[in-house]
Amino acid sequence: MAQQSSSKRRMELDAPERFMLVVDHELCKKCKKCVNECSFRALEFVDGGVKPVGGCVACGRCINVCPAHCLEIRQVPSQFPAHANFNERVRRAIMSQASTGGVLLTSCGTDIGYPVMFDEMLLDAAQVTNPAIDPLREVVETTTFVGGRKGRLEVKENGRLYMEEDPAPMIAMDMPIMIGHISLGSVSYNAQKALFTAARQLNILAGSGEGGLHKDFHPFAPNVVSEIASGRFGVTGDYLKRTAAVEIKIGQGAKPGHGGHLPGEKVSALISQTRMIPLGTDALSPYPHHDIYSIEDLQQLLSVVKESTEYKVPVGVKIAAVHNIGAIASGIVRAGADFITIDGFRGGTGSTPRIIRDHVGLPIEVAISVVDQRLTKEGLRNRVTVFAGGSIRSSADMIKAIALGADAVMVCTAAMVAMGCRVCQQCHRGVCSWGIATQREELVSRLDPDVAATRVVRLFRSWNEELKEILGAMGIDSVESLVGNRDRLRYFGPNSKIAEIMGVKHVGEGWG
Amino acid sequence: MLARRSARPSTGLYDLGADDDIGLPVPERYGAVRPPGLNYQMGGCGIAGCINLDGGRISGDVIARMLETMGERENGLGAGYACYGLFPEHRDEYCMQFFFDQEEAKVKVEELLNSMGGISKEERVYTHRVKTMRPPFPLVWRYFFRPKQKLEWRGRTDLSNDDFMVQLAMHVNSDVEGALCVSSGKDMAVFKGNGFSYEISKFYDLGRYSGKMWTSHSRFPTNSPAWWGGAHPLSILDWSVCHNGEVTSYGVNRKFVEMAGYRCSVLTDTEVVAYTWDLLVRKHRLPITAAAFVMAPWYHEDILRLDPESARLATWLRLTYKEALLNGPFSIIVGRREPEVTMIALADRKKLRPLLCGRSLDGKSAYVASEECAVRIVEPGAETWTPNAGSPMIAQVGKGILRTGNEHPFVGGV
């Protein structure tokens, strides 16, 4: 039976290995560092040499620690007879399910090569009729505000202009980037510490993810968005009041219609304390919030959260991008959300059923523009801050997401890659060799929070500089003038219908 | 000495004389109907304005000379003038001026006006054939109109007269084929068309009008067709906007006014600027300085240097109205009649387009223009200055120059 076969003794009917470690035994110093570092146990030291024993996921840890540079990971050429329809990916899934009989779990965003509309759009630049702006010589602003707006301001005159009181709670970020909700549990203590440290240094927000805020991280609270997810893990009044903003998580792009899933392997003592759940149990959040079965229920929860935080912090809602996203977003704004986070189907996760990750939802590019157009049409767009996430891979994606209609982007995977992640899609196994998506102390200690934080800071600072370069080239000196400015985008892909839906003109179409 | 425009040396394609003489294809020209496929127009321009601060009258010849002097700033694809305080005998009625491409459009508009209120006087706006101008020549008509006492617009009975007039003008512009409402304010009118500034001033015989204030605009469009409707000033109610520049945030600014119910029909950034002024000042009751700050705000880093109260207000103005920030280069002259004839001149916050103000030696007149020559030609001894980037110059009949644009903005009040 499949359960009885150890990972070392492959069953005859299992799928063949995907990766193979090749060792140059002449160069090898036999220090065994690679063997010790391989948390997937894909290497053994046998007969005086390093031997791959199967199970390599190409996390790349061994290569980076090898002092002799004698290792190479090879992608094993397909061992399957060619078939374009029953391709290797399909056959591997079948074999895997035949071996285990379960719902296949995976992590990170989908690896299927769906079209990426970000890669099918070009940006505009200023020529002759308006001057481009050099961000090194002139001011180009990227300050981004997060919170609800009233749509109008009461200004009074009394010898000078004044206003009575602040209309709503508002947070200023130095750049239109938020580090997404990556929970303590899905990632390690050191990883979350690094992300929070980076957020503080960058003066941006970072999501806490589901599961509360560890007491050590309370000093980071002014940069943290707390999350109320369907499991309500770690949610206390203190948690909500302490943080800069509160987000009610309805859905996540990687698993729309599905609850959070933290495998028991990752529920260590630390996690059990923060989440307030028993050690070693799977933390499975319900699919819906069991007090939100409709929009009016959401409105009530928004009111409850606003009351309990005394209207001092913005309260928002995160939803996965699904087909009717425009109407859903409109309902959420009308229900009183100060911000909406839309998560596209390519978004990442620490654990999700593969079937949902790969086949459910809406690409974020389309979701952003549909929501922006819908909210504009209903006169609501200037009441709410819109975050968009779900595979923002680069500053180019960020800039295009903003031009399509997002106020700011939510980024997770790119921050993880900056910290060492190789996107090997094994987070759910809890043995991340880089110390990120794991709770094992010997692995967690591999991640230096200060080094990791610095790398995230460098990454987002460089993105922000690139944003300024593009804004300046467009003759725009403040990022808010790019939000939803689809006039400055052109579609350059095979499907003009999608351009029409996104409200983006085709390349070659001018302004007049 | 530059008054004889037609003798000016040629520099551009459109100055080469009659285009068919040199074998160029004759581009399509449009009157009231929007050119097909047009979805945005832009260009460089010249702007000029003058106001009599005592409420005396200025002849149309004055503004024509100011504008025509800046011949380098136009290429014959549109010019226009707005005059305020020119119909004292009809000062309480909305003066609606239209372009009509066909008689049917005129009939439709008249039916509409008669069903919604009363026309106390209607007349053909005097136009004078100018040899160098080319057809089409839309019919230009003027109605002095007063809405019904008990107004109903598409089931709504809560609209003020001004709101109703906005709806009416936008309805005509969007839905009545062949008709375009050029201006609709009380005691003001817009005279514009497709041609050089000197042609348009002759076409309307501007010398026959005199008013308390004039604003004007000549176009150097870079990529848009010759269209009478697209010429400046763009006007809604008593607002008129003459605009030199290219707003790089048009898509965002347009959303801002559309969310408030304005329908964009001319599809220029200038139209959106006019609606923005109406929305911010008339509907949201922002003081003019606050509205100007919204359109050309301080940088956040500079706001932080203000006193805490001013910084708080400035920040909230910016973020509440962030979609109204006019990005990119612009200088604008804005005219308004309520509560008193007012001229506002504003340049973008980086001052990427020229703007110069002037005051006559007797202090009775104020001027605004793209270039100093425009002021000097009518008032050689005028005192002139350039307002700061993003700082409005405001002049009002009866009150004088309220703001020169050189004040430290924001702090210390209005």
C-alpha cells in the first residue's frame, strides 16, 4: 500500500524523479554539508561519497552551501513518451493520485503557463507635447494613502482655511506596495520578523496573515495589517486594536472558496500559542466565515470591527478574484469597507489543493480593471483604497496593476524570493530548506532575519525607483495620477476582447 | 507691428496657404458633431485674459489684440474667446449658445428648451464670413433661457437651476446629433471656432461686444482634427476654461468628474478641468484657493513643513481629491461669474507651461497671458509678474486682485 512505502523506496508505479543532483566527485571535498542541509533528505553520504537518493525538489540549498561548487541540479529530461494532450504534468498528477488517493496539495502560485496580460501591455511615455520628468532631479511622489474616503471634504473659512476633524483613519505608505498576508505558521518566526522589519524600514504595511500577532512582534504593529480570517485564529480585541489596519479575509487568490490550511506538521509550540490551537493539529479554517453568509452579514462584521477598534483604524476586506468580482467589490464598498484587497488566481499560498490553485478564479489584471470600472461607474471609486495582488512579480507588473486601477499592490512571493525562496512549491511540507516556510528550529535558524529584511528592503526600494522612472517618463509626478489611468496602457497581445474588457486600447490606437 | 497676422512668415504646414494649392489632401473639418473616432485631444496653446476690476467694460478688440500677438502659439486649428458681463439686460437668464450642424438639430434643441422653460429672446449670433476660413460653418445661435419654476428632469425634482442647466447642456452635447452647447452661463458667452485667433475674432466681430472680463485661447493641437466644438474656451454654466497644456492624468481626472455625474462629450482635458472647477467650487463649496490646491497641490514633503493644522488640511485635500490632481504641464485661465465676475489663473505645480500676470498702471485692469507681449501690446507700461508654480492668481470685479500668485500659499488663510 502506498502509505507503507517509505520515501526512499519508490514504488514501481510512482512517477519518475523530476530532478537529479549531479556530483562532481573529483571536486567534492566530502564535507557532507549538502547532505546535512538537504531538508528533503534527497542526499545521503554512502561509500565515502554524496549520493542522490531521490526526492529532490530543486530548492537549490545544497548548491548554495557547497564550498567546492561541485554540485549541479539537472532537470531530468522527460521520461514519458511524448503526448501533447496527456502531457507529463497530467500524467504525473494521475500517478500521484493513484499512489495516494487524495486531494493533491501544493503551494505557491499556479505554475501553469496561462497567459499573463501584464506581459501583453506596453506603457506610454511623454514626447514633445509634454516633458518627461527626471526623478533624480525633480520630485516624483510615490506616497500612497490607505483608508476610506468620503468623496468630499468640508473646508471652512475663518480668515484662514480649516477643517473640523479628520474624516476617516488613514495610513500613509512611502510606496504603493504592501507586503501581503503571510502568516506566522505558514512561514517561520524569522521569516515573519524579516518581513515586518522590512515593512518598518520601508514605511509600508505588511499583513499579519491569519493566526494573530506574536507578542515579540507587537513593536511592529504600526506597520501591520491584522487579519480576521474564517478560523478567527489569534483574533483578540487587543490584536485588532494594536495594528495599523484590520482586514477581513474572505478569500485568497490561490484558493478561492477555500479556507486557510496549515498542516499539522507546521503547528509547533510557537504556532500553537499564537494561534491558540493544540500542538500538531491541522489548522483548517472554514471555507466561509460562519457568521458571513451574505453581504449584509459582512456589513455587520465590518461595523463590529469598526466599533471594537473605535473607528481609529481602516477596516478592509480581502477577496479572491472571481467571475463576478465587480459586483462583489461594489457590495463590499457599500457595506462600508475602507479598503479592498483583490487577490488574483495566480497568487501564492503556503498550502492549497492543487485543483483549486490551478483552475479557479480570475487573473488579477482583469479583476483590477473590472473593479475599477465598476466602482467608477457607480461613483464609489473615490471612497475606497484598492490593493491588488496575485503574482506581482516585478515593478513592471506593479506599475501596470496601478495603471489598470489599483491604488497599491500586495506582494508576497517576490519578497520570499528575495529572502531565499526558490519557488519549489513545497511549502506545505514544512521542511523549507531556506528556513522560510517551516517551523523546524534547525531550519528556521538558517534564515537571518536582518539579512533577509535588508534584501526585501533593497528589492522594494529598487521597485519604487523604477516606478519613479516610469512615472517621470510618462510626465506624471505623483503616483495617484497613474491609478486607473488606462489611457497610458496599450494592449499588445493576441486577444483584443480581453483588452476591451480591461478598457485598454490596442497598440497603434492613439488618443485622437 | 505684429498686428498683420497674415503677413507673418510661414513656419508650419498650416501656414503654407490654402492646402489644396500645394496639393495636400484637405483634412476633414467638423462643426458641432464630434469627429468620428476622436477619443482624446491635446496640444499646445496660447492663452490670454483681461478683467476690468472696477466693473467697467472692455471691448472685444482688446482681447483679440492680446491673443493675436502670440501668433507663434497657434496653427489655425482653433481659437476662442469668452466674455463676461456682456448682457446686462439679460443678466438673470441663462445665455445658451449653440453650434448647429443642421436645422433639425436646432429644432430639436428649441423643442427641448421650450419644454423645460421659457426662451425670452433668441437670436442668430452675428458671424461674418472670413475669406481664409473654410467650411463647415456651423450655425451659431443664442437663447436667453429661464428654466421652469417646477423643474423635473428625468423624474428628478430635486435639482437646483444650476444643476439642471448642467444636465441640460450635457444632454444636448451627448444625445442631440448635430448640436453642441458652447456656453450656458448667465451673462456670459463663448465665441469660438476652427481657425486662427484673428479669423475667429473677425468671424464673430468681437469689437461689437464689450464686457467686464475676457478670456481667450488659441490652439496648436498636435494630433486632433479641426473641430469647432473642441476649440477653447470649454464652458459649463458660468465657468469657462482656457487651457494650455497636456494633462497626463486625463484618464484619472475624467473618472473623477464622471463619478460625480458629469458626462464628457468634447473629450479634452480642458472639458474635464471645467467640470472639476464646477464640482469642487460650486458643488463641494471649496474656496477657490483650496480647489486650486487640489489641482496643483504641494508635494507631501513640503506639506510636512507647514504648521500642523495647515498640513492636516493640505493632506486631506490631496487625498480626498487625489483624482482631481492635474498632472503634467498646464496653465489655465478660468472665468466665473458667480458671485461676481472672477478670473483665476493657475499653472501646474512644476510650472511647465508659461503664465504671466499684469496690472495696468491705474490699477483698474488685470491681465493674464502666456507671454508678456500679450500684455504689453495693450498696456505697454503694465506692471507684470509671474505667479508661482501651483499658486493661483485671483482677480475679481469690485474687489481687485485678491491674490497675485506670489503669496506663500495656504498658510495664513485664503
